[in-house]
Amino acid sequence: MASKAAQKRLTKEFVAMQKDPPPFIWAVPEEKNILTWNYIIRGPPDSPFTGGEFHGLLLFPPEYPFKPPGIKMLTPSGRFHPDKKICFSMSDFHPGSWNPAWSVATILTGLLSFMLSDEMTTGSVNSSPAQKRQFATKSHAWNLDQARFKEAFPDYCTPHAKDVPNMGEQHKQPNPTLPTSSSIPYVALTVPAPNTLLPLQSSASDALKGTSKTTDDASGAAEAALSWGQVLWEKWRWGVLIALAVVVSRLSSARS
């Protein structure tokens, strides 16, 4: 029987699971015993478990969250012995490393990470990636034959494996402030063949020479314009001075 602390904590975690489940994971407590949870792990893309549906159990002690749960995977996976307790850092094999802050979501995320590794431990088995893929392909059909799976997950007893609420990256909405890959145009980059490099270099050199010539011509025109401007300025300045001198001379003559 669950303690008050365990009852309160697991009820809170059930609400959290409903609201924000971790990627590729879904879990629910049994109606008659909140200390026993059934979970589904879906095989992530780009892994040997892609498309797989793996059913298992979390067996919480009455002292939870101060003691860790036992963990089993029931569906054959090629990674764990079916219906055998799994030894890893968040399970009851390691009470000394248990952290009461860990939750159902934390435990199952850790289990998925451990599942994707090659580390061997109590409860694990060794198989090739091809064998894991075969187990993944057959997993949903195997689950449909299990009374426990049908009782715990009636909504998942469909002809094909049903996605859990959070299937990971493919269901995450893109950041509206950032461009998505579909909005970025594809530009093909063509590398010239080795025998075309020399003509390309020559063309580039000619282009640079043409640019240099154009620049020199423009500089010469600017210098010529500047020289004519200086000549005109000198003539205009002297003309003004002479005119002023004439005016002053006439004014002086008039006064005398």
C-alpha cells in the first residue's frame, strides 16, 4: 500500500505526464494500485528500435520518492530480458545513487537513454542491430496479444502502432522567428573540372586588368577636371581683384 507521500507524489506525476510527457514515452498508473505503472517507449528515429513499441512496468515501493522503483520491460526488444528487472542507476539495484527529485519522466527518459546504449548489465541482452530491428517490427503485434497491454492501453490497441503524445522532434513547432529548412532556397554549387580552372583564372585575370584600366581612366579624367577647375579659379580670382582695384582707384579720384 502506498504511503501518503508516495500517493501524493505519484498523483502529481500522473498530472505532469498528462500535461507534458517526455519524447517517445507514455506512462499511466494502474487503477487499483498507483504504485504500479505501465509505460510505452517508442523507438526513436535513426536507432535500431525505430518504429518499435515497447511495453514495461515501473514498480514503486511504498516509500517512494525516498526509494527507487524496480523496472521491467515486457516486450521483447533485443536489449533487455523480457519481464526481468533491469539494473541501472535509477532502479532499485542502486538505492545509494537514487535521488528523490527524480520522477517518472526522469526515470523513463533515463531508461530510453540506457536502452540506446551498448552497456551490458543485469537484465540486458546482447543482440545485433538487425536483430533489434526485427524485434521492433514485431513489437506491436506482440503487445496486442498481451492481456496486460490491452488492459493498460486500450487506446493503443490499433492495427498499427499509435504515436504517443510526444513523438519527439517531429512534433515540435519551429521557432517562428527563425527560418525553417523548407523556407531556405536550395542552391546547387558546381565545382569546375580541373582543365577548366586555367581559362577561368585567365578570365578572372583579364577581368581584373579591365577593371584596373577602367579605374585608371576614371582617375585621369578626375585629375583633368581638377586641373581645369584650378585654372578657371585662378582666372576668376585675378579678375575679381583687378575689378576691386579699379573701383577703389575711381573712388579715390572722386574724393580728391
